[in-house]
Amino acid sequence: MDINFKSQILNDFSITKEEFDLGKNIFTVNDVHESFLFYNKYSFSIIILSNRVFVRSNNSDLINSLKNDYSDYPAQWFTEFENIKKLEIILRNYNIKIDNFFPLMTFSDRYVKTKNFKFNRIDKKDILSYKGISKMPFAFDEDDRIGLSFYDNNKLVALCGASTIGKYLWSIGVEKFYFDKKYEGLSSAIVRSLALIIKKEYPEVSPIYTTQFSHTASINTAIRAGFDMNVCICGNKIK
């Protein structure tokens, strides 16, 4: 597992390396902290990775209930439809509903080959110049860190950016504006190129990539760029 992603998990779920290394499902009661991964700042969150289920909330009764049901539950079956329906019922008993259920993808060491495009680097000070052109790659606030662009002559074809999303993690977003056949493979190439820059120049953080299960093209882009699939489930109190 990526060392920085592991550090984020230890941080957000308030566990030690020794507890992590036991390989068991984790159930944590804690309060949200600014250093958490954005998706762990919800009232309730689950991250499923490496055949493990990590669960946190500040509601001890909810966590105890989930621990009773899922302490030994196999992570690979957790997202089955029937189990998600069961989870929703448990959460409803504590006035919580699922707000999002999505792929949270982490950068791996496996080798993948992408097409060779020439990208232009976008430093932090230059990111605001793209405001109004694209909404996907940048937050256009202090969380923005770095980006890449791809031009065909003077035509902007694609943008890719990374923004802070946790103490140890930056989130990568990408947008492609033209879909000619000659640009096939561009999205995965620009995402991978930015991820490799982050790994090389900023060893204290790691890139992640999030999307939705309905966006199969986006999931495929991340996989082709060298990212691996995990799952995140977030919930908040019912208003």
C-alpha cells in the first residue's frame, strides 16, 4: 500500500501501525479534524481497501452497532446490493443517510504504458488563469497545487490538476475538451504524468483519483494511468 495513503488512514481512523498491521476491520469513534481526508469529514464514513473495512463516526452507539454486524465481514462482499440495503437500515436508526458511494483510487507502483504526449506544466501561481475555462481539474482556491495542460498548436485540448484533499493526499482531476481519434489515450497519459511528478517532487504526499461508478470512462482513465480501485461510502445526518 502507498505509504502516504496508509498514513492518511492511520490519521483519520485514529489507529496505530500495529493496529493496522493486524489486518482486521477497523471501527473508530472520533471527531472530525481538519487534517482528515475530505471524504472522512462526513458524519459517517467507510473506506474499503486491501480487503479491509475502515469505519468511523463520532457516534459511539452507531459504531458499536456496526462493529457487531461487520467485525468479521469480508470486505470483498461489503458493497453487494443486499448489504448496502442493510447498512442503510442501520444508519437510518441513527438518523444518518448515505450521501455518496464512489471509487476512491490510489496510485500504485505497477507499470503501465501510456501514449507519449508533450505536456506543459502549470505552477500554482498560474492556475487562476484557467478559471472560467474548466471546473474539473482545479478548485481555484488555496488548495490548488500543480497542473498540466496539453495544447494542439494553440488549441487547449486537456487540463489536469492536483489539489490538497487531506494531510497526506492530493486529488487529481482531468478534463478533455476535444475527442478526436488522435487524442485517444490523452486523459490517462496526462493523469499518469501528473501523478509521477507528484511522487517525484512531493514525496510527503500521494495522488488519489475519485469519480463515480456511473462514470466508467473516468474509472478506465484512472486504471490505465496506474491507479487501483478502493471504495468510499459517506453519510450525513438526515435533516
